[in-house]
Amino acid sequence: MKRIDALHAIYSDIGNDIVVTIMGAVAAELYSLGHRKNFFYLQHAMGLASSMGLGLALAKPDRRVIVLDGDGSLLMNLGTLSTIAWHAPKNLIHVVFDNESLLSVGGFPTATSAESDLAGIAEKSGYRTALTVRSIEDFTKAWHTARGRSELSMIVAKVEASGLILNGSTVA
């Protein structure tokens, strides 16, 4: 599955939800679909999208918060999963695009390429719902299920290690 296809599949559902995302291709691809004032792109803060998302979810319990994360970013701040699970904000959906690579900084493999299971780690940390999907159909189904419940949820989407091409250059 391509990350841009997954983003496109959920873009219209986001509406006025607060969105926190990492820099790199996730941000570039989200921006390519159309920027909104409720989108927050974290520059120079790799690993902190989940922490920022937790803070916003706790501060704004009446608003849904969506964290659009990457595997490399989440692995840099893995301890955040236990803190998020401890608080268990019912308004937080944590989406992790797992391309098994630090594509934005040279394509080095991440621990998920060697069988680390981010959804499994999240579950063991206390997330009540965390699953891994590998197709756009399964991603879309998981997204709609997460939106339909009032519960902390994680969706790990296995995506291709590719980036968006802007002005002739690939954004990893």
C-alpha cells in the first residue's frame, strides 16, 4: 500500500479534527491533499508527534486528535506508548505509517524491518486497540472502526518505502 493512498482515503473524514504529523513524506503528502488550519507539522521534532498528540488530546477532550506518525519517529520515542496508554484519551487515533525505513534520512532500515511489532508493543503497553494492516481496504476498514468508537486506537499501516515527488524531487 502507498502512504499517499492511505492519506487520501481518510482525508475527507478528518474534517476539523486536530492532526499532528511528523515532517518528511507524511507531511508533504498530507499537505499535497490540501492544508487545513487544524494540521500541525512538527519540524525538528522527530519522535514527538505522539507526545504532542497526547498533550492535545488531554487539553482538548472535546476534539478528536489524529497523530500521523512514522515507524522511525515512533521508535525514537517508544516510551510514549506506555504514557499514552496510561492516560488512554478516548479522542486519540494514532496512525503509524510503517515503511520499515528511515527513508527521510537515507533509507536505513528500522527495527520493524527485523520483526519489531509496533501494534504488539502498543497493546502490551496498554492500548486497548492496536492492529497492523497491509492493504488499503484493511486500512480504510480499521480507520472507520476507530472513528466509530470512543477509545484510544492505533493503526499501523505497512506502506511502501517511497516518497512524494514535488517539483521533480522525491520527498522521502
